[in-house]
Amino acid sequence: MDVDIFIKKFEEEFNDLPKGSITPGTRISDMKDWWDSLNVMLTIVFVLEYFGVDIEKNDIFEAKTINDLFITIQKKGRA
């Protein structure tokens, strides 16, 4: 899977994100208003359900960009 497919699925899952508002270079910190505790937990569940990868909230916040988060998911998926 590539990052564009990840973004498409992410935007489909979260209806409160406008379509096309996220790119691989979107900074996690620029989405700080969106990352409330509920969306963090829903993201963790989304990644587990769609990709079979268990991530933690620290994985989200340690990523600088959406692409960094995607890379983390890929790496954990291979572990």
C-alpha cells in the first residue's frame, strides 16, 4: 500500500476531515485541533482494523507528518 491509499482510507473513515485536506506532507502539529482523545483512539482502532497493525498514541504524536505516521505503520507491520 502506498501513502495516497492510506490517506484516502483515512479521509473516508473520518467524515469530519474535508476530502483532499491531507497530503503526505501534512504536519501532525497542524492538525492539533483535530487530534482530540477520541480521534486518537479512533485512529488507533482504524489502523488495527484496516492494516492489522497495533500503534500507540505516542506513534501518532512522534510522527512529524502524515507520511511519517504511514512509515511507522509500515515498519510496525513488518515487525
